[in-house]
Amino acid sequence: VQLVESGGGLVQPGGSLRLSCAASGFAFRDYYMSWVRQAPGKGLEWVSEINSGGGSTYYADSVKGRFTASRDNAKNTLYLQMNSLKPEDTALYYCAASNSSWGQGTQVTVSS
């Protein structure tokens, strides 16, 4: 089982990034997927969840209306489109599967 995040980087406030999470080694299409983040010096914060088919998504209040989760089950890939980024969105972003698998994370830094 492997989850590999990509797409992080440095962006100015108000900017956008799209994170990807490539899955392998398990039946990706059968599992709910989540995005979780950890800001410097803080604990884990759940960001978003998407059901196995991609038709239902859930968001933390802190990102609702700015972030959009999606998935392509044919490509075994999860996405997180992040718009109107704020400095408080700075964190290491992880994808996680409902089978308890986690990726290694991708760093997002929002700063001018």
C-alpha cells in the first residue's frame, strides 16, 4: 500500500494550489479518502473527506468554500484544489485512506 502526495509549494496569500495523492497497492475505488494537515507546532487537523465514488465530500469549517476535494478512480488519484489560500493554511498536508494508510505529506506554505 502506498500513498504519495505532490503539488505542495510556496504560494502568496490569495493564491491557489492543487494537491495530488497517487494511490497504489490497494483497491482505491473502494475506500473513502481524506486530507489531513499539520501546521508547524500544532496537532493534526482533518481537512476534507470524499466518499469512494466521489459523489459526496465533507470539509472542515476552516476550508469550506475554498477547498475542493475530488478523485479519479480510473487513475487511482485523489486531489485537493485549494483556492484563496491564507497564511493559516500553511501546513504539511497528508492524504489518508479509510484503510488507515497514510502518505508522507506535501508541504504547503502560504506567505508573501
